[in-house]
Amino acid sequence: MVKDFHTLSLRNRIYPAIYSEMMADKWYIRVVPGQKQDAMRKIAAIFPTIDARLADIRLTPLDELYNRLNSSEQAGLKLFSVLATASLLISLFGIHTVAVTATQHRRKEIAIRKVFGARISEIVRMFFREYTMQVIIAGAIGLPLATYAMHSWLQGYAYRTNISWWLLTEVIAGTVVVVLLTVLGQVLKAANSNPAEVVKSE
């Protein structure tokens, strides 16, 4: 008796199996943990003495077998990581452009607010509140669709995990932080400008 282990793709369940001496094309050998390399050397030396045809047999550790079974998933993960990074950079550039345009169009409003006594912190909070609401609205629309897509994708695996609500909350919080840090520089630049010069130029 041994613990369950995968012999097929990780998308397949582990089913009960019986291994007998009649299954000569594939052998599974259990070794003492920590002595795998030593055991493989001894087994490789013993096989040719049993049958000369066994001299060319290549022993495959279980972790290497798992890497082969998981190779397509690892390739998909790398591709997903590249696409996610590219999408994040494109989004940040877009947010930066929107922030620059919005602050340029509202320079006069910001200047008038400062003339009437608004502090820089109040102006920054005003912009932060607007962008935070936009992120929350976008999340309310996008997260259910993303959750459904992830749930459908996970159905292809025999063993899967549930998508926790706190993970979705962290996604929203992280997005808000990234957006606010992206627009912070433009908002501070507009808030620190001289209101008299802005009103004249407008």
C-alpha cells in the first residue's frame, strides 16, 4: 500500500489501482525519503544483472514525472503572467493619461477652490474619492464576470479550490491603491499650481 499519486494529467482524478508483476512495462519503486539518488544508483546497477535488456532502462523520479504532467499548466501560467503584466502596464498608462487629461481640464476648478480656501489635502481627497468610486463600479461589473470565467476554467481540473470572497476584496483594494498612486502626482501638481496664473491663462 502506498499513498495516492498521479500517473496521468493533473486534470484527472486519482483512481484506485493495483500494480502486479505482470505490468512489466512500467514499475513504481518506493524508496526511503532522502535516499532517492542512492537508491536509483543501486537499482540501475542491479537491473542489468537481472536481464541484459534492462540496462537501457531510465529511472524517472516522481517529481520529474509530475513536472512532465504539469508542463502544459506551467506554460499556460507563464503565458498568463506575461499577458497579465502587459495588461496591467497598458491599464496604468491609460489611467495616467486619463488623470493628466482630467486635471488639465479641471485646473480652473481647482484654482477657484483654492481661492475660496480649499486645502490641497481636500482637493486630493476629492480626486481620490472620484477615482475610488470609478474603480469600485468597474469592480462591481468586472469581478462577477472574472469569477464566472475562473470558476468555469477550474471545472477542467479534478481537484480545485474555491475562490474566496476575501481574495476579490484584495483585488479591489490593490486596484484602488495602484490607481491612486498613478494619479497622485498629477493631482498634486494641479493642486500646487498658482491659482492666479491658472485663472489668467484660462
